[in-house]
Amino acid sequence: MILNGNQRGGGLKLAAHLSNMIENDHVELHELRGFVSETMRGAVQEAEAIAKGTQCRQFLFSLSLNPPETENVSLAAFEAAISAAEERLGLVGQPRAIVFHEKNGRRHAHVVWSRIDVKEMKAINLPFYHNRLTELSKDLFLEHHWRLPKGLRDRENRNPTNFTLAEWQQAKRAKKDPRDIKRVFREAWQCSDDAASFASALEEKGFYLARGDRRGYVAVDVQGEVYAVPKWAGVKTKDVRGKVGKPDGYASVEETNAKIARQMKTALSRWEEDLAAQGDALSRTQAKKQARLKEQQKREREKLQARLNERSTAEARIRQSRFRQGLSGLWDRLRGEHKRIRLENEQAAWQTHLRHQKQSDDLIFRHLEERRHLKRSNQRDRDHLQAQAQALGQDRKRFGQFRRQEQLDQVSQSVLER
């Protein structure tokens, strides 16, 4: 059934809408839980009074449950759906009201919960409630074997031959959840009216009808896995026979694998072209990164060298200024002071050289590490592309085996016919 929910305030307006006898043929207040009042109006007023002790304005959560118009849904089924919604939303034990409406031969339900947790005196958070209700709605359609509306059909489980390269790789990495597979088969069954539409619905998701070894009804996916249609669709074999006809009219599993291989050949060629384009783009990107790094390092070295030259010149001037001129300088020579200063300057100049050399080395070492890091990064990217290319090669080899088997079968059949 379709589930529509939203957070809201305006309790009195909601109560008036749910109690409207004019627009509905029948209105039934089925349940009031957790309220003192025995009326819908009184219940929402209680919820609003409690909410005034918090900052919450949308203190109610309203949910409508709409089954297919042609289906007769029991009270127990409605209550089970409401309990499931309550659990997924995190509203278990919260005060609630359940109202049933009937109009033009159609019955649907409304549920209103108070969001205020009276122990914590704060509103219960309802993250992603739309997605959770959508998933529950889909589960309910499948559980009751109702025909799934187009809006609830899973668009992600489509035929892998239409995937992009990234989607194909992701699909191979992620093992399929059996629940998702069963959902695909049930959706295909419910949205189809005959053999052609059922086969088309399955192929849209990457499954192909085939004849099993014991003349059973099976479907084959692009990985060569075989699925029994009645089991995965959740229906009886006689129902499958009634919709799709006798299994003799379908290709064998081997022939179906060969058909898939032919389709996959085109997809593999497209993905290989995509991978080659990625490789070319990667080479250009890496060349640009190397050129930028080289230019950046060159500027840094020139800048450091200019700074060191400037500092060397300044320190040399300071050392030279220690020598006195004229008669004072002559006197320093006679008493050995000039020699002492010269030796100190030579030692200071040597220390300056060592300091500058270390700074140059440190910069060079950092540049080398930057180049090594870039090299490792580039290699990882190339290895990643290489691994993808090898994986596609293995896929091509595997699908090629299916095609070669088909050719061998054809040759064998031709020999037998002679």
C-alpha cells in the first residue's frame, strides 16, 4: 500500500479533516492509544498541550495508508502495516490515533502519532522517514502480491549491459542480496500481463528467461547464475506456465548464456574504449602534475639560493667590518689581533657554508620526497587502470567461452544431423 507521511502541527485542523463525514461515506475512529480523551479533537489537544513544554512546533506525525483500489485489505493487514511503520519510524509506544475512511468503494487509513517523548520532554527525531516509508510500501506490495506501481519499481537493478564502466565494476564488487533478487523477480511478475512483458521486465533488470535442464522455468543473469523462476518470484509453477507458456519454447541455459555473451561483447568494447580514454586522460594529467611540480621546485630552489646568497653577502660584510683601518689596523697586525679576527671570520664563514648547505640539502630532500610521492601516486593510478583492464579481459574471456560453447554445440548438432 502507498504510505504518505509528514511531520505537522495544526492538530485541530487535522482532527477536523479526519473526522469529516461530508467528504467520506464512512469514518471510523478505530483506536486512541495513550490519550485520556476519547475523541480525536481531544487527543490532538492533549498532544499540543504537552508539546508546549518543548520547542517543537510540528509535534505530530501523520501517516496515510492507501492500498490498491481494487484490493480488499483486512483490518489485521492494516494493523500489521501500521505496526511496521511505527517500528521503522521509531515511534513505538507513542500515543496514536487510527482512523479509517471509506469513499467510493475504497478504504484507507490514517494514523496520527504524538512525537513528544514525555520522559525526555523532547520531540523524537524522524530521519529519512520518506525513504523508510517508501521501502516499507514496496515491501507491503510484494508481501501481498499486489501489482507494484511504477513509482515504486527499483530503477537501480537494471540490465548490466547498459551500465557504465564504473557501474559494472561496482556491481561486480557488491555481491547481490537475495532479498533484492527476489524483489526484482516479484516486481517483474506483478507488472507483467503475459510472457513477453514478463521477459521484458526481467531483461530490463539483467535476467533472461530460459529452459532449465528438467524443462523447468529459469532465468539466467550476466554472471551465468541460474534462478528458478517460481521460487524467486514467489509463485506456483502452474501460474508461471499459465503466464509464460511451456518451457520448450525458450532457449536453453547454454544458448541464453551465448546470447548474453553477444550482448556483453558490445558493452565490453564500450567499457574498454572508456578505459583507454581514462588512460589517455591520466597520462596527460600526470604529465601536467610532473611539469607543475618541476616548475614549483625550480622556483623554490632559485628563491632559496637568492636568499642564501644575500645572507652570505651580508654576513661577509659583517665579518669584513671587524678589521679596523689605518693606524688602528696596523696596530692590530703588530699585536696579532688581525690574525685572530681572520681565523674567527674563516670559522664563521665555514659555519655559514655548512648551514647554507644543510638548508639546500633539506630542500632537495623534501623535493625528492615530493617526487617519490607523486611517482607512487601515479603508479597507483596506473595500477588501478591496469587492474580494470585485466578484469575486463577476464570478463571478455569468460563471455567468449560461452560463445565458443555455442559454436561447438552448433557443430555437434550439424554432425548429428548428417
